[in-house]
Amino acid sequence: MSTAQAGTARTGAAAPAGMPLRRFELAALRGTWRHEFALFKRFWRTSSFAALLEPTFMMLAFGYGFGSLVSMIGEYRYLEFIGTGMVGTAALFTSAFPGMFNPYIRRVFQHTYDAMLATPLDVHELVTGEVVWLAGKSSIYSCAPVVVAMAFGLDPSPGMLVIPLIVFVTALGFALFGMWTSTVVPSINSFDYVITGVVTPTFLVAGTFFPVDTLPGWVHIAAQANPLLHCVELVRHAVFGFRPLADLGHFAALLAFAALMWVIAVRGMRRRLIG
Amino acid sequence: MDSVRTAAEPVVRRSYGGPGATGEPAIALRGVVKRFGDLTAVDGLDLEVPAGICLGLLGPNGAGKSTTMRILTAQAVADAGVVEVLGYPVPRRSKHARAEMGVVPQQDNLDEELTARENLEVFAHLYRVPRERRRAAVDDALALAHLTERQLTRVRDLSGGMRRRLLIARGLVHKPRLVLLDEPTVGLDPQVRSELWGLIDGLRAGGTTVLMSTHYIEEAERLADDCALMSRGSIVARGAPAALVAEHAGERVMEHYGPPHRLAEIEGLARAAGLPTRRTGPSVSILRAERMPPSLADELGPDGVSRAANLEDVFVVLTGEKVE
Ligand SMILES: Nc1ncnc2c1ncn2[C@@H]1O[C@H](COP(=O)(O)OP(=O)(O)OP(=O)(O)O)[C@@H](O)[C@H]1O
Ligand SMILES: [Mg+2]
């Protein structure tokens, strides 16, 4: 039988004009973005409220609270130190949390993914589309602390323009991390373990509120494995001046983290969604 | 209903020289096996669905109907066997098959937070309906489901029947060549159900291939050109409804009512005469009653009710289970 040939011959005609179906397609990602956009139109107020105000409040509280005790950390004024550090916290919160909960709810409770995967959308495209959306949102939200710090006297600098890019790559990694955990946890309550066991230490030991080199030696070394630390360092350098060699290293670490998380998130989602 | 479909041109370009033209089957499954741990849900399934027909897939709960449908969209991967959908080998080229296929799942998986229209818009994107035709495609699908008036209602505020109609419309928004309907009319009132029958019939009349699983025998008898009876993961009978009835249940059925011991006695007598029987609640049905020897008819007495054999008789005889 010539089914294989017939299948090949048919490809061009079957797909809508100008859209050959390849393994990885922008059109497939756009489908997931259309879904996200429809949801965002409905929920932008609540999601933006939390995403923008939470880091702002934390920053003001720490800024005024500790700021009255500590005026300088190394070469930075304390408000500048946490204003840049909080970008990392915002990046983590706005990517890891929705990265955990959205996929879990959509897969387990709403069966949205089942519906979507019956269309010409593959699991790796679904995963990529959703985390790119999250990371894009995160890269905008996470600028809030810098804006607040600027209101309190942080000088604008051209390097600040790359903050969204730094956050984007960081958020990709953490959104994918969240998505991977959503395929591992036995129930939605188990996210508590992930939040307390992973997210909280990640956010505390990232050089946001205090420099990690004040910690005991082994913690300091372990902290180098924390992607958020690299994000925070990069953001500070973007604002106060790049250190090219170190910054390439930080950026490479963020990229490597995102790539590794992509591989395990896709594998986990495939295991859960394709029977 | 069908006027909406026939009036508009296909949204996704049909592939000429495809199955319809060559007589190649829309679906071909050969020796398909699917296991979940120790459980074999699909067990050496052979199933061919010619292009352009409506095939009714009947079978008791757990027979493997939904699993088979998931194999066709590559959402389940067969452990053995060959799967071809619209000429594409699955799962290897399932993306192509999915682009030209619409799926209406057994379980409602609409996005409850979004409106009816938004649900369709999202899927028009996912199905790659070209931009310039998207709006019309969504409008058509809404009209098809009689939801034009309710298009801005959130799904969670729609009635069960409306949701079901929307689910069907979602699977048709790109005007697919092949539609998989997994129990499409469950939970619908008789009026909506018969409307949907009109719709499904219209699809088939328009050349769309339909694979429809159902527990409603009447639905299969009315809509299906061909029926496949599935039991324990494989097909146990296949043919046009009338032919299946003639082959497995004969022409007439005699139903006898009575106390349990009398029913048992009747069963014994009928079996002795070589006639198949089945229990139907408080009665026993003797199939192939047209072949009943006069002596047996005398023995059973005049209080039996004669009726035409139907697909349900076939179903019960072949699967040993009851249907709704
Ligand atoms: N993901 C899964 N994991 C484990 N077992 C499964 C899974 N999906 C289906 N099964 C089992 O496979 C068998 C066939 O299920 P399937 O849903 O295909 O039946 P069905 O014919 O559609 O039944 P129904 O008429 O009740 O919808 C059942 O025993 C079911 O429990
Ligand atoms: Mg089923």
C-alpha cells in the first residue's frame, strides 16, 4: 500500500495555505496565547493587582523597616539594593506560582489540555506556549520594584532596559519548574511542600534582602546553584554597571536552568497527558 | 441547521485526492492493542471506516470506545498495531490528522471561565483557521449550535444541553473531514437530541466522515450507515444495522412475561429448540421467533408479545450486557 506516500503527497494540500505542519510551530504557540489572552482579558485586574502590589509593599516595608537600621550594603544604598533584588522575587513569584497552579488546574480539574491536544498542538508546543506567555507577563510585572525605587531616588540608567529580558529568561525557568512540579505532585495541596521547601529558600537565599556572602560558607556555595541569585546579580549589574565576564556567566546559568526545566517539564507533561 | 454548513465554503482547505477521492479509508486500525497496566482496554482491534460514512460504535461501558478515540488523536499511544487516520500514520504524523479532524469528547472540557464565543475563537486559532475566515467560522459554529444569542454568556452559566451543543460546535469550527463523536447526545432532552441528529446527518450528507460512539441504540439505528459492536476491546460484529439485526437476532422477537420460575422455564424450552433468548427486566425475549416450531408456540401459550427484532437484541446477545 502506498499510504506513506499518499500521506506525504497530501501534506501541502491538507494544511491551511502557507502553514506546513512542522514539529514546532509558531502558529501552535499562538493558539495557546489566544487562550491565555482570553483569560487575561477576564482576570487582568486581579492578577495584575497582586503581581504589582505585592513586591511593592514588601519593598516599602523592607525599605523603611530595615532602611532605618541599615543605610548601605556594600556600595549600594539599601533601598537600591532591595529595589533591584525585589525584581528577582517578583520574577519568581509571578512565574513559579502560576506555573504550578494553572497547569495543575487545567490538566486535572478543567481538562483544558485534553481539549487542546486534540487539535494540531503537541505537548512541547503547549508547554512552550504557556510558559512564554507567563514569562512575558512576568517580565513586565517584575519591573514594578525598579519603578518604585526610582520614585525613591534610584537614578535611571540605560542598562535598566535589559531587565525585562533578564526576568524573561529567569521566569521561563521558574514557570517550567512550576509546571514540572504540577506533573509530580499527587494533589493540589502538595504544592505546599514545593512552596515551603523550594520556593521560600530560593527567594530568601538569592541576595535580595541581604548579600549571600554574609551566610556560612557552605550556604554561600550552595546559593550559587540558585538561579534566582544569578538573576538578582544580573539585574543589579544592569542598573549599576555591567561586569561583562561575570554577567555572561550569570546569563548562561539562567539559560541552562530554563533549558533543563524545559526538558523535564515537557517530559512530565507528556507522561501525564498522553496515555 | 445543515443549511449553515452547506452554505459556507470549507474553512480548512480540503485535500483533494484524499480518502474521499481514492476510496482510501478515513480510519484504518489493524491489530491495535492498548494496555493500562494489567488491563487491556483495546485488544487486537481491527476497524476500517470508509470515507464519507457515519459509523456507529456500540459497546458496553468499558468496552474501549473512548480509548479507541484517544488513540486516533494520538492522546493515547497504542502498544501494538497499525493506526492510520485520513491516510496519516498515527502517532508519527498525527498532527496532520488532527488538523483535519474534529473531536467531541465524552467528557465536557470547555473552558468554563470563557464565553461560548471565546471558546470557539480559541479553537479556531488552534485549528489554524486562516485569519480572514476565523470570524465567519466562529459565527457559523455558533449558528450551528443555536448559540448565537448566547455567545457572550460564560460557559459556566450555560445549561447542560447548551454546553453539549457548544462542545460539538467546537469540534466543527474548522469544518473537519472527519469527526469523532464520543457519546454526543448524552444528557440532552429529546428535542435537542433530535436536532443534533439532524446536524450529524447533515454532516454526513456533506461528505464528512463520522465516527460516533453511543449507548443509544435508536441513535445508531437512525444515523449510522454501519455499526461496529465493540466488546472487551475488539469488534465482535460489524455491518449495517438492519443486516446486523437480521444476522444475529432474526426478524421477530417474542416477549413473555411471568413469574421468575416461568421465565426460567420458557428460557429452557426456547434453548432446547435452538433459539437464543435474553432477559429484559421482567420478561424473557425469544429471538428468531419466526423460526419457532409450532409445538413450542403451543407450549408457550398465546400470551407472548411479538415485535420486530432490533439492534438492542443484537447488542445484548453479542455482549451479554444490558444497554440503556
Ligand atoms: N487512562 C487510563 N488509565 C487506566 N485505565 C484506563 C484509562 N483509560 C481507560 N481505562 C480503562 O480502559 C477500559 C476502557 O475504557 P474506555 O473509556 O475506553 O471505555 P468506553 O467503551 O469508552 O466506556 P464508556 O461507555 O463507559 O464510556 C476501562 O476499563 C477503563 O477503566
Ligand atoms: Mg467512553
